[in-house]
Amino acid sequence: MARVKRGPGGATNRPDALAPGGMVATPEPSGRAAAGLAVSALALPPPDSAIRVTVEGDTPLVLDVVPDPAPADGPAAGALWSVRVLPRSDGQPTGSLRVEVVVDGWRFEVTVEPARRAALRERMQRQAGGPALGRQVVRAPLPGRIVGVWVAVGDRVAAGARLCSLEAMKMENEVLAHRAGTIEQVRVEPGARVEHGDELVVIA
Amino acid sequence: MKPPFRRVLVANRGEIAVRVIRACHELGCEAVGVYSDADVRAPHVRAADVAVRIGPPPAAESYLRIDAILAAARQTAAEAIHPGYGFLSERAAFARACAEAGIAFVGPSPETLAGLGDKLAARRAARAAGVPVVPGTLEPAPVEDLEAAASVLPEADRVGWPLMVKASAGGGGRGMRRVDEAGELPAALLAASREAAAAFGDGSVYLERYVQGARHVEVQLLGDAEGEIVALGERDCSLQRRHQKLVEEAPAPGLTAPRRRELHRLAVSVARAFGLRNAATAEFLLAPDGSFWFLEVNTRLQVEHGVTELVSGLDLVHEQLRIAAGESLSRRVRAAAAHAARPERHAIEVRISAEDPGREFAPVSGRITRWREPGGPGVRVDAGVEEGSVVGTDYDPLLAKLLVVAEDRPGALARLRRALDEFEVAGLQTTLPFHRWVAAEPAFAAAVLSTSFVPDRWRAAQLRAAAAARAAAIAATWTAATEFGRRGAEAWSGRPPDDVGPRRDPAADGSASSDERWVRVARREAVERWPA
């Protein structure tokens, strides 16, 4: 498991599994962040040099990383990776940069920005009132063709209810409701072609 | 040796089209390619001597159009058509249309395609030939509505649970479903039938027992016009997910020579019942008790034919073309068949697909921004894409096959791990992380194989999370070293291409700059981003 040592950011955590220079500052030096768990609310103010890294995914991985300018022990031998700058996307915070990181064949889209700036933005968002819970937008889990829509606007659905069927490549896949609610919008009809991430149904 | 044909049209795309075109050129035949609007710049088009447009991107309007392909063959005076796999390769109507147009179809006769294409007919014939068939039904199940479908329940109980619903015209996992209990069966029958009707124009489905813990083994067959049929060894294709093969190897691990001979003999007797000519593959289940059960025959070149080539030393496409030109089985084929039960090499193939193994192998699309294939001794890559290729969702997500061969299985596995380390792809997610896991998985090294190997052992979330943590550290390091891409990004992109991108890190010696040690790339060129 992780070796813990002191770094410029105070309590830092330097697991063996991390790639070169990676120092992960966590609220407690518990090593949980390195295990891939999201750490979204950081208690300590980030040091000047820390970088907020958001690895996109179903559960985004959010870490404040203090890059080690000269790592004493070198990178994990055998690690394979590449980094490439991606074009900006909608809603991307100013001053941040999106990159593609490929490591051991896994491809990630990662947003990086100074941790201080990210912390400031979050504080302002909190003061302005947090995002309202409520509507769930059900998106296409994979590209394909809609072969059936099983709900209409106004229907009440239970969690796990079938919303529509999506034929992708070779199989029919059922798209299910993740929670109970009322169907507010149906954005597709049978026969429609959808791309991964397209909105299918909105549950209010 | 005289070329079997002057000019051959390859009615396919992607890696298999490139592979067949290579064989044509080796035999001294000219190759005609065909392409849809999505493939204008595809490698298979450039590999061909001449290429003909056959329609817009959807397969139904291009690669599945018999008339367009025959018109292309006539226009280019092609003497033969090689269908590859998928698309029209197993359509009796296509083989018949070729014959009527006076063009040699590189594959079995229309009668064999029709006979074996009907899986139910194949099951009946295999049973008549004395080959053990997986228990199940031999007639199509009623699928008019849920009520009619429910009428097969007594028969389903006789077959035993869990069972498989399969499409009679099926192939490649389409129209196939596993059903665990009676309540699910009627709906599964209807869904499978609908899927089969859409994919094959025939919604007939049947029931087959699901054999727990079975391995999937298959036998490569070749037959000539004189009726001689030989088996060229078997392949183990147990590593599957949703009936899609992911990894294949030859020979099947753990079989003795007598057991191999028995399996090969069963396969030849099924093929003989249908008068097989050219190439086909008989698929079997190998039950945990060691018994073989016939599944079906695929009347085409398989995706995984390469592992048999690497072990036998034959080129199956060369042999296909010679047989299609009327030659009888060659001496080298007979010699390979004689040695098929005592293979002296081991080959493994992994399928590199545009699928996300972290998201249930969902197909992904995008532009390949980096593509570096492995090389060196015992490594073969059959690819249908290259750097810059745009991968859409109109076709099968298979991008390339990586094959390795060595004198034994441990040697082949070591070679596979080495080759996977060399394989670099960026721009879209591929199945590479899955294959890296397989190659390092002790159960695979120990050949503890079954068709449930992947669902039982593959834990994508853990592996992906560990890689995500590493990606975070890499991103931060890169960001600091380049000051958010402002400094050095251009300088790095100006380095020789070989110095850009991933590499195996040298041990830290303290003298190299941190940039050189860990940071690669930074090309700013805009790339197509696949939807997040």
C-alpha cells in the first residue's frame, strides 16, 4: 500500500501505483484517493502549486495533486501513457485545460486547472446556492438506434422501469429509469439514431 | 505457380479486406476493392489495385448490396469474388448470383450455404451423421405473440434450464439470449426473433441447453470440388462476452492427440453431410466432463483463422482461392491435416476493437490520433485502420487483430504481453486494457477456460479506477511541466515523432530533465472528440 511522506503540500500521499511526480493531497493521508475514490470536497486549502485534476467518467475522479518537481524515486517502470490536448468543450471553466491521457490502454479525458482557482469557484457556487436536485436526464448509454419507446410524457415510473429499447451494434438493450418520477420529456421516437450521451428521456 | 485468377474482387472492408487483398497480391492476382462513402480513405481501398464505390455508409445500402457488388465485379472484369466474413459471406443468394454471373464465389456452394446457414437443419443433419448435438429443439419455436411463445415451455423444461434462445439464421451472437427461468422465456423468444429478423431477414429461433462451464472449440475445415474434406486443427475461443469472441488460440489447450483426432473427425463428418467445398469452421462445446457437443458450422473464413495459419504454416486465403479456381487440396494442405492432432506451435489472437471495456464493451466512435503496431519475431497484426482513421458506428467495431506465435503456450503468452506493451492507440478507447489484463491473468496462463471466464473474472471498475488515479497524476505532472500547455507543448510537438507519446520509462537517473522523463506529447491539433 501507499508510502506516506511529507511533501510541499503538507500531508501528502505518494502511492507506488501513481505515475511519476504524482502527489495526491487528501483531507487525511489515508490513501483512499489513490484507490480511485472521488474526493470532491477538500477540507484543506490547496497549496499554490496544487492542480485540480478531474478525470471524467461515470463517477468523476476529482483530486488536488501537487506535482513533484523532481521525484526522488522514478516513475513506475512499465507504465505506458500519452498526453494530448483536447479542444475546449461547453461549460469548461475558464483557465482550465482538457487533455486526453492514455495509460495502459485506458483512455481518459481529464480537466486540469490550478487548485486555488477551482476552490474559489466552488466557494462562489456554494454562496450562490447549490444545484437543485430533481430532474434526471436519461442519456443513451451507447450509440445505436431506438427500436421502442415504452413511456409517454406524464407517465409515472418506478425505479428500474423500462423507458426505451436501444439497438446497438448487435443487441437490443433496455434503458431503465434510475429513479422513480414522472416523465417530463421524451426526446426520441422509434427508429431514431442516437449517439452516446444523447438525451432520451427526462424524469422529473 | 500460375495465379488462380487474373482479378479478384474483395467484397468486404476493414482488416479482412486488407488481409484478402494481400493474399491476392501474393498469388499474382489483381485485387478489386469496394467501398462505401464512409471508407473512401480506408486502408483497404488503398491496398486494392482498383476500387469501386458501392453506396452510402449504411451496410444495407453498400456492403450488403448484391447488385452493386456484382456490378462492380462486371465493371472491373473480376473473375472471382472473395466475401471475407460477415456481410454477404454466408448468403446463399449471393453465391448463386455470382454463379449466374459467371463469377467464381470464393466459398462453399449455394446449397451448402443454405443448408448449413439454417442452424436447425445443421443440427438435424449432424445428429443424423452420428455427431452429438447440444440438447435442444430441432424445429423453430412459435413467436407470433407471447401466448404462442409460452407454448414451448414444456419443451423448454425437457431441454433443461438455463437455456439459450438462438436464431436459426444466426451468427456472431445476434438473435441469441441466455434464459435462466421459465418466466423470461416468452419475452426472450420474441426479442431474439425480432433481432434475428432485423439482422438476417429470418426470425426463426430455437432452444438449446446452456452447458455450464463449457469451452468453445472449433475446427478449421477445407474441402475441394472432388469431395475431399480435411480438418486443419482446432481453436479455443472460450473467452467471449455476450457471445462475442475476444481472444482465440490454437491449438485448444489440454487436449491429447487422440481427443484432437476425435474432434477433427466429428467436424469432418458434419461437413461431409453438406458436401462442403472451400473453407468452413465447425463449432463445438467442450463440456467440463470432456465431451464434445456440436453447435453449428460457419461457412466462411473466420475472424480468427490466423491462429490456425500460424500453427499450420498454411495461408488459408491462398488455399481458398486455389480451391475456388478448381484445384484439389494441395500436398501442403494434406500434410498439415496429417499433423493437425500434433501441433508444434501455439498461437494466440486478441481482437482490438473500438469498444470501451470499462463500459460493458460499448462501441465507441472517434478519430484515431495515434496508432503504433507492435512488431518483431512471432508477431502479426492484421489491421483495417491507421493513424487518422475515423471510426464510426456503421460497421463492426473490430479495428485490428494482434496475433502471436511461439513454440509453446507460455512462450506465446510472454510474446503477447510484450506485443501488447508495444501497441499504442490514442484518440478513442479500445479493448487493449482488457487484453493486457487477460495476458497477465493467472487463470488464463493456467488455461482454466470456459465461456464464463470473462463474466466471472473481468472486474473493469477496479482496473479502470487504478488507471484513473495514475492518469490524474500524469495529467498534473504534464500540466506543471508545460504550465498548462503554454510552455514546451510546441517544443515537444516539434520532436521527432518517435519521441512523442508513451514509452517505457527508463530508471530515474536524476540527470534527465523531468520533462524528458515523464512527459510525452502535446500536439494541439484539434481532434474529433467522442461524446463524453
